[in-house]
Amino acid sequence: MKLAVFAHCAIDTITIDGSNYEQIGGSASYCGITARQFKFDVDLFTKFGSDFPKQYLSENKINFINSESKKNTTKFAISITGSDRTLKLENECDAIDYSSVNADGHLVSPIYHEITDDVFKKIKNDSNFLFVDPQGFLRQKDDQNNIVLKNTELDLSGVNAIKINPEEGKCLVNGTHDEMMLALQKKGIEHVLLTNKTDVSLLVKDKIYSITLPNKNIHDTTGIGDIFCATFTCTLLKEKDFLWALSFAGGAAQAALDSKNVGLQKIPSKGIVQNNAVYFYNLIKFRNL
């Protein structure tokens, strides 16, 4: 099976408890490598500069075409305290070019303005199944280049699944957590995921299914959402079962956090994810809306 990923690679400087780590990052890297753990072929649509070690993508057998840019790679300074993090944009690479691709699913997860409205529209027209993490559509920078979220009109027609957190949801729709999920569902989205730190909810039809990740010490949270999204997408495409997709996605996020690793080293193997998924599957709660 094949997953097409549209997102930027990045070079992140991560600060945790006063220690700095320079890491390869960006949702392109996290989503692509996670999908490879699930034996998906990955066509990556991205942009990076000569400063990016593209051999890391090649070693993981990720396909990328027309990705090199004259501009340096998008770069963030990320400061992490517990489950909270702040981002500062230090460099912005070129926007992503569109190319048609025949894939089982498309995953759109921008990190900062790399997907134009025109490219997003073409992806939607081309996709059999489309998962969107809207974070990069909503991000703006202030006069110190700190990243803030801004209310954004985003055409979500043609989207099959979406993941938001409460702050992102408020930039797209109004209301309580349940009301935000319902408002997104009314836009035609079949699977609406809301992650609120350790609480994960999935709205399908008239029911909300939920799991809670064990509340343990948290180290590097960078990329956890990308690992979650890619795992959910790959599992749903392969198994055609949204409860297993939810369980695997939660299992992947938990395994990544448990690893205590920084950057891409936290991406878990499928075997570890599968063990966690069985645990979460038996703990799923649901309620009617």
C-alpha cells in the first residue's frame, strides 16, 4: 500500500530542561518514517535546502521528487516544558509543488504555510482518502517570530479524517469540545479526532469513542501528533476498522513517549505499537451524542 505525504521537513533545535538538541524533524519526516514502520510505500512531497541530510529519507526508502530548494530548510526553535511547548520560526523554505500521485491515502500535515490553497484543492481532488492535520494552516508568527494560532477559513470539503487539539479547533469552529467535533463532522468529515494532552476522542457518526494515555513523565513531545496521525491513517487504510486505528494511534503515541528519546529516534516499531494497541482496544469507552 502507498501513502502520499504532503508536508515540510525541518531542522529543529529542541530545548528540554536547559539542554539543546538539534534534530531532523518536520511532520514530513515523522509521518513518512512512521508509515514505513507499517510497511507502506511513501511518496513524500516536501521542500528542503542543501542543509538537510536527505540521505536519512533515502535510507528509510522514502521516495521524494523535486524536493530540493535554493532556500535553507524550514527551521524551528522548540522549547518544551512537560506537555507544553513553544515554537519560534527561524527559517522558512519554499512552498511545496503539486504532483499527481496514485496512492491509497493522502496525509496533509503542514508545519508552516508550505501548502497553498491551490495545492490543497488539487490534493483533495486527487485523493481516495485524505487525512488532515491543520496545524500549519493555522500558524502565524508575531514580530518576534514566535508561533501563534489564528482563526482561519479552511475549506475542509473532501477531507475524510482530521486531528485537532482544543486550541486548533477554536481557530476553525466554535463551541465546546463536543460542539467543535460535531461542527467539523457537519463539514463532511467522517472521522474527527480531538487530542487533549492524554485524552483522545474520535467522533464517528453519532458516537464519541475515547481512550486515555497513561499519565507518565513526558520528555520530548515533538512529532507525537505526526506519529499518531500516520499510524491512524495507515491502520485505517489497511484494517478498515476505526477502533483499531484509534487503538494503534494511541499505542504509537504512548510508545513514542515511553521511549524517552528525542526527535525521530522516538518513532516506535510496529511490534511495540501493536502490543499497546491491544491494551487500548480493551479500554475504549464510548458515548452517544
